[in-house]
Amino acid sequence: MIEFWYEFASTYSYPAAMRIERLADEAGVAIAWRPFLLGPLFHEQQGLRDSPFNVVPVKGKYMWRDLERVCEEEGLPLVHPSQFPRNALLAARVAIVGLEDGWTPAFSKKVYEANFVADQDISSPEVLAPLVEEVGAAPEAVFAAAQGADVKARLKDHVEQAKARGVFGSPSFITADGELFWGNDRLEQALDWAQRHATREHA
């Protein structure tokens, strides 16, 4: 099993989210989807109140070009969002709601497409409502739950868990034995590690 820690505003989490299920299925590794927020970690760990890709423009320029190459290689469409990073709080809370009923993976991929393909404001309930409907849930009930104390606390707990386990960026993957892998380009390595170590445990 691997935990998939992701933030909806994160650029490299887009291709990771779109390919993790296929690769994990091929490897025979289960996925635990873990939506969280990077903002609190950036502020606490690095003193940042904005994406490091905005703080260091030359790094941001490289990142967008690199992401274009990554998406082209994966056959994924990509549109540079007119606002970056977008506020992902509501989307993350909605994704938390979906964990119980199993629609979080499908919803999460739709949110990434809304942000990085359709250039839509993923902080808007009007944008998210159709995505909730598409995964078979009722938007009114989901949004009500997303604003509830339980879901808010659970998202905060995800942030605290991520911090406690050494997560500092998105996407991050943590294997059952606690090994941390950071970045879309480490997904295959994380799955291979999880597969090999699971095999050793059952040998």
C-alpha cells in the first residue's frame, strides 16, 4: 500500500493523479488517497506565503515548461491556469467527504482537469458542484458536510499527519514501511519499493 498525498493547486500532482491508479493496479499496490493543503507547510517550513514557483520566477518558468513535457509524454492536455496557485480549500474538504463513499479518486481527477485543462476556479462551489454530480454524489449534501466540523478537523489532521511524516511538497508518496518519495517522477520508484517490501514481508 502507498499513501498518495496531494494538493489540488500543485502542478506535478496533476499528472501523478491521472496515472497513479493504472500504475498501482499494474504493480498490485493499493492506494490511500490523502488530500491535504500545502500552504500551511510552506509557511511553517519555508516562511513562504506563495508558491515557490512564483517566489523564484526562473524556477517557475522552468517548471511550466517541464510540466508541458511531462504531460505531452503522458498524453495529457495542459492549459496554464490564469491564476496560480488557486485556493484548494473547498476542493480538499469535498475530497475528504468522498473518502467514506469511495468517490474521492474520481472527483480528484476531475478537479485537476478543471484547474489544469479547463482553467476553472476550483475554489468555486459552482465549478465543483457539477464534478460532485458526475461522481454520483449530491452537491448540496456534500457541501454541507464539507463545511462541517468533522471534515474541517479531518483535513487539518491530514496536514498535521503530512508534517509529522516529513512531507514538504506535493505529490508525495509514503509506503507502508514509512518510506517517503516526493514528486511525480518518483511514483514508479515508490510503487516498486512498496511492491518489493510487501513481497519480503510475506515471504
